[in-house]
Amino acid sequence: MAAMVNPTPRRNLRTPILETKIKLSTDQLCQIYPRVSTPEQKKNVSAEMQQDKSFAVKCGWQEDMIIVDTRDLGVSGQLRMEDREAFRDMLRRMQGRDGFAHIGAVIARDVARLFRNKWGDEPGKFMEICFTYNVLVVTADFVYDFRINWHIDKFKRKCEEAWSHIENHVYGVMLPARDERGFAGYWTGGNLPIGYTLDRREKIKGEENPNYNKFIVYEKHARVVKWLFRRYKHLNGNVRALLREIEHLEKPLFPDFDEDVPEEVVSNFSHYKKVSGGYTIASDATLRRILTNRVYIGDWVYLGQVVKTNNHTAIVPLDDFLFAYNRLSSVNLDGTPNEEALRNKRKYARRFTKRDGLLKECIQAEDPQLRVYPKPIHGNWSYALYKSGTSSSQGAPLSTIPCKEFDDIVLRKLVARMMEPQAEKDLAGFLEYEEEATEEESETLQDIERDIAATKALLARLEKQA
């Protein structure tokens, strides 16, 4: 086992250290901190290597003394420390707070895994916390002990280099190159519209594929997209009625992808609700986004601009698309304001600003063949009873009851139930949740106090140097 030293007593923490060889306290826990910037990078070789314990083992730690927290894979290093889950808990382990075993070292592939920070404020706080709790930072090429002044300067320079890479290489080279591809009509990352997949063939018969990373129609889903536009037209532009029809389908709206569709493509459809056997639309907003997406008539929109028409094969006939677009989009195809849609939006907002029906999400009829909808009747909201499958906009309801009166009855019953002795047992789950939430608030307050203390100490040292 490597040589071990006990943490320096707190009273001697600020004593200058002259020795250049750092001894690793392998009798204390250490934490490996792996991080890559995007979800797409989570499956690459770098992400796998960062989770490997062999480097820590070579340094002298036993495997059961090594913690690996992978929650920050796919998270930007430009985020603040408390906004990265794995980093936040790593700081708590440095303190040895309640519920967290103390760690004596942090292991990262390089400093850029820890920070890509422009101003140096986050690395400064981090070094102060490591200094206070006697924690080393171990990278592939150096061991940082922040009780040694030139180690602090070296860590700062590494952080500056990490930001310089972002500023010069990413912002200066990669992003402009990506934008050039984007404005030329090629997919550059992010979510994909349902109904399309990507042409991922870089070469065809040894030649460069000019359509590499362009949209291609995925017929299994394109048929459904066409149906959505046609059905919206048949329902005379009633989004809610269409959404209810989708809810009552006995099979998924969009079937699962075929096995030959690459997983890297399928993962970009995560914004649609996954159900058994496929995907569905679960919200009004998602349905409206589909019905107003110009990609379905072959237009290419990049950074909010329509940069190309006829960029790829259209899915929806123009007349069906315009029926939906002109009713739902706040702008016309030429970019001018769509006054009719804006008027309808304001009218809709006024109508639904004050809405009774507290139980609208949970009330249901005893008969499974019947459904209950809140509906405005003669200026007041009522729970209306309809046959299942019938839209609340179609015909008169079978029966109604005022929302306010019914809600008042249920609330009075709920209060009375909560006053009964059995209520404490029934509410045990809620009380446990409340206790967990309070505990998390307490943890957050301790994080804030720790960071404030670190910042004050850093300012004091800067003033002394000045």
C-alpha cells in the first residue's frame, strides 16, 4: 500500500509546506469524478476510461475505498458546482457531512473534467474547500495540494487553459463549422421531428454521400403524422378533441422503431412519451408543435430562421399543413404576424384564465362508459357527463353539476377526514415526503454556508496579498 498520512490538524492547515513529494492518504476514501459535456458523449471511449478504477488502484487505493459517481456524465463543465449532482455530493463528502463518508482525494482525468469556467470564481471556491478539509486533487499528470501556493497557481492556469479551449476551439472553430452545416440544411444535433430519421451513410460506394445527416422519411411514423393533420382538419381545428382521440387509442400512436434504425438516432426522440410498443403525444403543447412544424412541408429552419425550402422530402400535403398552421401559428409563412391566430390566442387566454374544477384531473364516473369534463355552461363552470368517446364540444351533456358546489363538498369531506384519528396513518407517506424535503433544504443551506465561508476566506487572502 502507498504511504499514508493523517489529515493535517486544522490549526496547522496554513503552515507553509516545503516538501515537493505528495503523500497520498490511501486509508481514506477517494472519489473518481468522470464528466463529459453532452449525452451523446456518454457512450464514447473517454467516458468509459474516466470510470475505470485501475488508475486509483495503481495509486494505492483498495477498490472498496473508491467511489465512482457517474451522474455528471452528459453535463457541461461550465455549470456551477451546486448545479452538478455528482459534484455537489462530492463537496459534501469532502466535509464528511451527515450521511456522507469523508473523502481525502478527488481523482479526475484532467482539470478540464472539473471546470470549464471563464471567471475563475468556481475553481477558487473549490480550492478553498479542498484546502479547508485537507483534500487532494489527483489527475493523470499531477497531484494538487492546495496548501502549497504554486499548486494553486498551476491549478488556476489549467482552468484558464480549459476555458481557452472552449473559447478558441469550440466557440471559434467548432460552433461556426456546425452553423455552416446547419444553414446548409444538415442536422447538427438535438431532437428530431417524428416522421423522419437521418441518412447516416457517410459514403455510398466509396463516394462521399451529399445527403449525410439530412432528413429522410420514416414511413411507419410519417403515415401517423399525415393522419394527425387530416384528422385535425376533419375535427374543424379542435386540438383538444384530437388529443382525446389519441388518449383513447388502444395501441401506441407511433410504433417502435425498426431494429435497423441506429440507437444514436432513436435516442433523439426522447421528447416524445415512451409507452409500451412505441410512442404517444401526452400534451397539448407537443401536438401543437407538430401541427405547426414547417419541416413537414420540406422547409429547413435553423436557429429560428427558415433558411431553405425543399430541403428534404415533405410528409404533409400543403393544404392540410396550411389549415393547421394558419390556425395555430402566431406568424404567417412569410414571417408577418398572424392576427387571426393571435386574436384566438388572446380570446382563449381570457376564457380560461379563471377556471373552476379543482377535481378535473381526478374525477371520473362510476360507469366506465361515461366520462366527466369541466365545461363552461351559461358563464359558469360545471362538471359535464358524456358518453365515452364523445367530445365535450359535441352536443349536450347527459348531466351537469356546478364545479364550485361539488368542489366545496369534496374539500369539506377532505378536511373532516384529515381530522379523524386514522388520518395520521393515511398521511404517513406525505409526512415522510415532507421530512425528506426539509432534510434536502437543510443540506442546501449547509452547502450555501460552506460556499460563503470559502468565498470569504478567498477574499481575505486576496486582500492580504494586495
